[in-house]
Amino acid sequence: MKVLLAEYTVAHDPLLAREGAGMLSVLRTSFERCGYEVVMPTAGDFGKEITRLAPSCEMGLVIAPDHVLSKYTFLLEQSTHNLGCGFMTVALCANKVQTGKILKENGVPVPGDAGPGKRVIKPIKGCDARGVRLSEEIPGEGEFAQEYIRGEDFSVSIIPNRIIGDACAYYSGKPPVVLAVNRQEIVIGPDGSFRYCGGESPVHPAREGEIIETAKKAVAVLGCQGYCGVDVVVADKVYVVDVNPRITTSIMGIAACLQEEIAEILVAASKGNGPDEVHLTGSARFDINGKVTRV
């Protein structure tokens, strides 16, 4: 059985290429261990490669930055079974302003509007903390400002079971598969710029249950499916600061500790039948260059 793993950054975004290669390696290794034949795009036009390869594969997954993920996921969905989030939800989550508005309207805590003084300025569409900064300046074109919340940075890696898209027949009503809570290493430089450096997974903070329940509600409200990363800041509340409807860097640390195969979980969840729980042994640190260290 063939699976298409279409990773964008290795050939098309040098700044994120090492991070992308690390995520791709985890997925490719897992699918091959499970007996799948892995097919990957060659260099050239990424969209044309997906259109060329997807029809010969039984399933596929696009790994790409948020701002281009939707259009390439759309191409994949025209020809094969998508193991990731549906393209319409991907497009929604890529718009951080609209995502925050929907979450707030549905009772999920998110940072408030920016007040006087320093605030967080973000691209409306972006990933990997690019362009995110703490500043008193006015947001530029394609940016917005929000309240800066001091707290601890975590993410939740979660795989909702299939709910919409090409596999509506697979709807089961099962709750999402929670893989792990991850500690995020985010550094704020002297100029106020945010830099994501990696993290540790799994971790078990004091408010782990609240963190997980907040992430579950966020992905349910947005209609996410497939592997997702929900970024939160834990302060007086658990605030959702970003929802990434895609494979995230934390998969490298999780895979080093996971007793199950991530490939099997993705396939099962895409058909509404993900496992009730997963099992992790120990923990691992990971960085954006693909380095993973057991701790």
C-alpha cells in the first residue's frame, strides 16, 4: 500500500528545511516500519508533484507551513485519502485573527486585545514564531496585535478522529487521541523578537488536565482532524495562542518515546478509529534542527 508524504520545506523553504526534514524522517520511518511504500515528491513544482503522485497512492499527508498548507492539501484531497486536517479547516486556522475570534465566541480563553504599552505583534498568517515580537509599535500590513500574557509555554499534540471531509462515512464520535503535552522553549530576544527553539515531550505540568481539556475544546470548535498542535500559555487561565492543524516539531520528541507507531495512529484516526490512549516511556528533548535527546 502506498502513502504519499509531501513535505514542502526541504526543497522550498531553506530556513525551515532542517525542521521539516526531522518531521519527515519520523513519519517516513514509521510508515515503512508498518509496511507501507512511501512516495515523496521530487524537486520541482510542489503542487504538480502532488497532482502527479497522489492518484497512485491509497492515502497521503502534506507537511507544510500554514500559509501554503491549505492549497496543497486541497490538491491532495482531489485524488486520495487525506490523513491530515481538511483543507477548509487548514485555511481557517492559518488566519490567526479569525481563529481567535471563533475560539473566544465559543468560550475558549485566548489573549485579549492589545492595550497600551508592550503587546505581542504577529503576522495574521505565519508559523514557527516568524515575525512574532513584543513591541509597542503599531502592527504593519498583514499583522495584528494582542495582549501579552506572561506564563508557561506548552503545546498539546492531539489527533482528532475523522469528522468531516472525504471520510464522512468514518465518523465514529470517538474523542480525540491525546499524544502528549509538550514544553515549548521560546526565547524573547533583546529586540523583542520571539524565537522557537524546540522543547521537551512528554511533560506533566501541575495543570495538565486543564491544558488537555482546553486543547480538546479548541480542536472540536474549529473542526480539526489529523495531527494538530495546540499552543497554550498557562497563567491565570490556559490561553490558546495558536492552533496548528498539521504535523508539528514536537512529533520528533513524541516518536522517540511512543510505544505505538505514529503511522498506525494517523491512519486509524483518519477512519474514525484512533486508539483510546497511547503509551510513552520517558521523555525527550528536541530542537528545530532535528536533534532528539532522551532525558
